[in-house]
Amino acid sequence: MSRIGKKPIPLPEGVEVKLERNKCRIKGPKGETVVPFMGRVKVEKKDNTIVVSRKGEDRQSRAYHGLYRSLIANAVQGVYKGYEKKLELKGTGYHAEIRGKGLMLDVGFSHQIFFSPPEGINFSVGKGNVISVSGVDKQLVGQVAAKIRAIRPPDVYKGIGIRYVGEVIHLKPGKSARSV
């Protein structure tokens, strides 16, 4: 039995779950999301929890058991609390600002870069050029944060660029002076 799959998913106060044929529609204070699942697993709502069980004992069913339990648990947490990734800008003259719903980045190129968010993603810029990417979908928040970081990844020699808050960049030594 899957150790992850057999754990029931508790439903916090204010989160509603509607089970359809092969979908789990989850609605909460932060928003709504739909998690599709395959016919190899069975999703049931018991009391104030969701229980995911598998229909067969083949390898694929065992793999999907833990996967769909995790996806549904992430969706429940997303509509209740939400997800957030923080990025910081390091470099002289690097800054970010909100324009409409999008993000305008000035990160050392000859032009500014405008990044428009997909549906369900919100940006905010805090003190010290910290960009906050937030939303209901865990995968989408991480993907958008990775795309923003890819605009100007941290330089391995100077350490300037866009990085996650708390990310450690190991700097390479530059050219050393040659002694004669």
C-alpha cells in the first residue's frame, strides 16, 4: 500500500469538494480548481475528509494512487492558503514594478521586459526588489517563478541576476593574477 496514498486528506473549514465522474472540483476562500483523475483510482468524500483508493493492484494503479492523492491535497491547500514563491533582484540598477496586472523588469538589458501573468497568478513587488508570485495552483506558481528567473539567471562570477529568496549562489573565482 502506498504510504502517501493511504493518508486521508482533511478538509479545512470553508473548503467545498464536489466529486464528478473523473474530476474533483475544489472550491475555497482563495479560488476554485479542478483536478482530473484517471479511472484507476477511486476518490470518495467521507465526513470531512477525502479518501483516495486504487481499483487494481497493477504497477500503474499503485503509481497513480500516491500521485492523485498528492495532487488533490495540493489543490485543497491551494484554495485554502494559496502558494507563493519569492524572487529577489541583485544588481546595480535592477528593479521591478507592477504595471497593470503584469510585471515590468529592468535587469541590465538595453530594454525593459514586460512579463504578463497567466490566469490565476498575481504579482507583488516588496521592499528590496523582492518579487512575490502567488496563486492557487502549486505547479503554475512554480513554473511562472522559474520563467521569471530564466529572464536573467544569477551570474556565476558576480552573483547578479534574479534568484529565489534564500538561494545560495556559489561564485567561481575570476582570473587570477599571474606571478612571474
